[in-house]
Amino acid sequence: FIKKATLHFENSIDSIFLDQGNEKNMERRLIFISPKLEPWLTHDFCSRKIYHKLTKSMNRAINRNLHASLIRYIDCLTMFCGESANVPGAIQGNRAMPEQRFFNDDGLHLSEEGYALWKDAVEKCIIDMNLLSNRREQL
């Protein structure tokens, strides 16, 4: 599964940059937001392990890509796990636990607080990539 998903991901990245030469004065950039641990995964250790492997594999695929300098990777795997993301064995030992406050009741979709955290990470990435005409410009 991981190899097939990564190959599909690599092909998708390539297709994004494929026709870039036909656009005048425009260079494409890509911000990739990784999968995240979600409350429904709390006790599904097999799926958590797959998410972790998939996240690492996608990050490696970006780093290998010809256009890697135009791509930013936002690692969200433990972004919504609060302090548990920083304990020893957080990922490999299944100690990183998603905090419900970042999610809606369905345990999948982000809450307003979760989206605010995500938005901050994307805004930082946009600024770091110099995608704003004025760095002080607000998104």
C-alpha cells in the first residue's frame, strides 16, 4: 500500500510541474500538508503505523523530486496531539494522542481551533516561500 500510494503521489507532483514551461512569468509552488493523527485512530495502532510510514514516505518523495526546492512539506502527523507529541516514543510507541479540542465530534474533521492551528502553519510556509508581494501583508 505505501509503495503504491507513494508512486501515485510522486506522479501527482510531477504532473503539477509538467506544464510549467508554458506559463509566462509564473513559477508554481506546492505546499503539501501531510496526513494527521485523528481521534478515531486513538486505539487503531495498525492504522497509526501506516499513517506514520506514509508520512515519512511522502516526505522522502518530495525531497527526491526534481522540483523539491519549490515544494514545502508541512508535517501534521502530530500537530494536533498537543504535549503528547513531544513525549519519548510519541509516534513509534503510540503515545502521541490527538486532542479532541482540535476536532469536530466526528473525530475526523478539524474544529475551528484545529483549522486555526493549520492556518498558522500554512501562513508561515507561504511567508517562508516568499509568496507574498509584501512580507507584512496579511493573509
